[in-house]
Amino acid sequence: MTVKHVIRQLVEKALYIRSLTPDIEDEINFELTRLGYISDVDYEALELLMSEMDEGRIKLVSRC
């Protein structure tokens, strides 16, 4: 993945597979921690992901 807008790219991956997997969630959290801030593009992507999850179009996959 490129350095720029990694969170957006992770959200795109979750939207594509219609699931928020533990690996994707961990990578998003890692990037948020590493960067210490969130860009407007990444923020909008996370808002879209949350909206899609609220509407039931994206499922949250739990750890087994």
C-alpha cells in the first residue's frame, strides 16, 4: 500500500469484500496510532464505512 491515504485504501478493501475483518480493523487502528491524526480523505472514508455498517451492508467479522 502506498503511504498516502492508507486508511482510505483499507476502507476500500473492506467495502469491496463487504466485511470489516479483524486484520483490516487492526491495520486501520495501527495507522491512526502511527499518524497521530486523520486526513480529511481518510475521515470521510471512515464515515462511509461506519454508515455502510449501520445500514447492514458491511458485516463485522469477529475473531475466532
